[in-house]
Amino acid sequence: MLETMRRASKTWVAALFIGVLVMSFALFGIGDVFTGSSERVVAVVGDTEISTQEFDRALREDLQRLRQQQGLEISVAQAHEVGYDRDVLERLMAQRALDIHAKDMGLRVGNDTLRRIITSLQGFQAIDGSFDINTFNQYLQRMNISQQEFENRFRLDVVRQQLVSAILAGTRAPSGYVLALRRHEDERRAVEFAVLTPEALAEAGDPDDAVLEAYLAENAGIFRTPEYRSFTMIAIGPDQLGEAIVVTDEEVAAAWEATRARFSRPEKRTLDQIVFPTREEAEAAAARMAAGESFDAIAAERGLTPEDLSLGEVPKGDPLVPAVAFEVAAGTTTPAAEAQFGWVILRVVSITPGEEKTLADMRDEIVAALRRRKAQEELDPIFEAIEDARGARTPFEEIAQRLNLKLLNVAAMDAAGNDPAGAVVTGIPGDPRFLQEVFALDAGQESETLLTQDSILYAVRLDGITPPATKPLSEIRQQVLEAWRVADTGKRLNDLAADLAARAASGEDMADMLRTYNVRLTSLADVSRTTATDDLPAGAVNLLFRAKPGQWITTPNARLAPEGSDEGPVPLMVVARATSVSFAAAPEGDTRLAELGGQTAQSLAGDLLALFISDIEAAMGTEVNSAELAAIANAGNR
């Protein structure tokens, strides 16, 4: 869990320059950096503050994303224990430092440019491709911000991206470093290994209750139930309104004509290109290729690397690429052709066919989109009616009956959206912010009337909280006993494997020792760093490439129970060694070196950006309120 959290948190540098204009759609609680201060502050960057509210919401959003994407159930307090909250705060401080630096440099985006960008965002477009003011206003309502506030925040995003793009322009990876990475990938090892199973161990009796009590105390987290919350929800959405909404054939036809280009996918080709200063040189090179010389030979003659040649994947119709590139077969080259920046010869590396959709293919999707749009327009008066009723302190049950809303009572749900039996709670909005909202309420508290990304209006009343708890041994004895058996078996197998490896290192023959346990060695040739099998897992392969040839390594493994079985995984141990080392030859037309160059350049760009941010933060001065961080963690543990 810790490794996954740290890996997720460390992507913030890349997100700052890869996620162009994406972060504006996660504006949940991000304040304007150049407006006043808050009573509670978690950090200071220069002369601006990061409020506790801003940080708390950003942290909870991150944790909710981990729940949805990784299945990790992490509390604010646990995030604090492993330092994940610090990583989130570092990201906020980095963004703040970039915003201040951009302002000091005088970077800005004009109102016309800003509005042109906003109105072109696909999330705010109607089915006919035009800017949909209703969708935009519903987004503002869902995020609980004004149009001016949205534009202010979006403006910061655009300027930040301009600054970062300028910092990282032209970042390239050193060719020697990329070649070393490729050799690292090409390394192969011949290995021999064996798998030790529980059958190699003597029978062990079951422990008494004192041992199980101690095991339960040491591993209480494994047996702890999550926090559950009971709540009542009122809701209405397009699906409830949609059946009464009529969409005419004329409306469908008009929407299709306006958007049909969206549903057509042009052919794409991955291309290499040699640029020549004159037409004569290009035609001479084309003649040499026609006579049998290779594209790569002529490229090498001109001192070009694979990175220099690669155009990547381009769509048909790209004005920078001559049309002839889409007239030749894969693996072949074009004649000399005039491009925008000179004469070129192109090689087609691969082809991705295009696709043309018809109205018949897309009719159901268009009808559904038009119906949702019409339904969204009908939600505005319903929202007002809900707000009026809630302002008059009308109970949820009465509001639902009066306005024909969906009423849902949930007796118990955890933060992942599951009930105590582990089943997914049905009937709740799919928007991940719904779960976040439920778990941000106190008992008896009601949420605001909110709008999800799917245009579902809802409000929640939290009826009760059941805190996490560990059941006594008497109630879960069998569960604890089974877990202890697995742990004990794993420990004894680990001890056996370590003993065998130590004896082999002292000169004993591994094959002879394994025969005592009716186990044989298995040989594998040409094992790469990415090789993984059921018997030789990735962890074992990683250790084999770190160890010297001939050195025995040991690592745990597990055999999964058959599908549908109630049994848990069976612990195993692997003993293995590499017997020889070799290097694979690159295949003809290999593009991996170019890919590594691109990936390495991206990694270097992330490091460069991190250094730049560190430098400007040092110049501005930063301060973290550690006591406030701890207070947030303590509040999240209650």
C-alpha cells in the first residue's frame, strides 16, 4: 500500500507539464492564490497562504482517487502516518510557486484567448459541437463556484502551462545514456529454480488461544471492519426524466450533420523522415533506395539518429506531411516529396486503419445525448424547488414524495461504496465525489443540493456512523486461525529456503538437497527482466538480475486457489540462481531506442522542473505548519 501511495504521489511533477489544461476540471476547493488569507493556514509560499480547507479537500480528493483506481482504503490519519499528506502539500506548494513566478514575470492570458479556450473544451460542448451554456452553468453549480472564480482559476492553469512549456522546451536525453538503458533491457539470463510447497514441511499442530490472541493483536488491521455510514438520499436525474422527453428525427439528423466528423477516425501512420536541403539531393537518395540501398543506410550517412528520423504517428490529412506518405504500403518508402520545410523521403513504419461511422451506428448515442441535454434543462426548476423545500426545513421523505424524487435509505456503506457483505451499494450516483461527500458529513448533517458529472441532482442526510472495530477472537476464531496457519507456513518455508541457499553457498549440491523434499530444479533459458511465470514471479526475476551469476536467491510466492473456491492463497518459496548472462540482438527495424529516448527525455524534464520549482521556492521562502498537518490527520481519525 505504501509503495502504491508514494508512486501515485510522485507523479505530481509530470502532471504539472503533461496534464495541459486538465487540472481545471478538478477545481474542488482550490482557491485563488492572489486573494486574502484564511484563519487556518497549512503552508506559506512567498507572501501567499495555502489554507487548511484547500489542502484538506485536495488530500481527500487524492485519497478518493486511490480508492477508485487502486482499491486502497486509506484514511486521512493513515496518509499522515506514511507521509502521503506531505506529498500532496508539496504539489500544492509547487503549483503556488509557479503561479507566483509567472505573475512576477508578467505572464498573462487575455480575456478573449481565455474564453476561446474555455468554449472549445469538449466537456462544455453540446451534441452539435457548439458551446453549451447550460452544461457550463451546471458545472459551476456542481463545483459551487462563480463564473468569474472559474475563469480566474483557469487563467492560472493556462499561464502555468505556458511557463512550464517554456522551461522544458528542447529537453532531450543524452544518446549514451539511452544506449545504456537499451543494453540494460537487452540483458538475458539462463536460470534454474525450484518451488518449495507446504508439502515439504512437517505437520504443525494448531496453536492455543494465547497464540491466536497475540497474532490478532499484532495484526489487528487485517481483521478491522471499515467505518460504515448510514444515510438517506434524495435524487433525480436525466434517466428519470428521459422517458417523457421526445427527440424528433429532425433533431437527430441535425445533430448528426453537425458532429459526424467526430465519429470518423482518420487513418494514422507511424512515419520516419529524412529531410534534404534540395530537391536534387532528395531525388538522388530516392534513386539509390530504388536501386537497393536502405533507408537506414542513407540516414546513417547523413549522421541522423532514430530520434532525428521519427515523426511518430500522424493522421491522414496532416498539412505538415506530404500526401504521398499515405499512398505507399507499410515498410516501404516514398519518392522524394516536397514538404513544408524542405524536400523529404518518408518511410512508413506502421499503419492504423481509419473508421467511418454512419448515422445508423450512432443514432442511439445521439438520441441519448439529446435526451440528456433536454433533461438537464428541466433540472433547473427542480433544483429551485428542492432548495425552497429544504429552506423550509422539510424532511427528505416529504420532499421526495412532493417532487417525485428518488428516495434511498442505505443502512451501511463503507468509503469504497460497499455494504458489510462486500457487495457494491446500488442506486447511488457513480460520481466519485458522492462517496467523498457522504464521508465528509457529521452524523445528522445534510449536504448541499449537488449536481454530479452525469447531471444527477442529489442531497444526502447522514443518519449515523459506525466506527472501525476489531471483533473479539471468540467471534472470528476460525478466520484468525486460518490466517495464522498461512503466516506460520510461510515463515517455515522461508526458513527452509534460506537454509538451502546457505548450504548451497557452502558447497552442497542444491539438486541433491531438493531430492530430500521430492522437488526438482527447472531450467529456463533467455529470461529477460520482464519475464514472469506462475512459478517464477517478477520478484524472483528482479532478484536474479541483481544477484551475481551462480548466487542463490530466495523469494516468497503464492499459489492462488481455484476460482470459486473459499480457500485462500497457498504460500510458496522460490529458490533460484542465474547460470549465465547474454544480450539479445535488436530486431530489424527496431524502434525501441527511439521510444526509450522519448521516455527518458520526459523523465529528465520532470527532474528539471522539480529543480526549477525547488529553486524558486527557496528564493520565495516557504513554511509548513506541521502542527496544522497533524491536526488535520487527527480530525480525519475521529
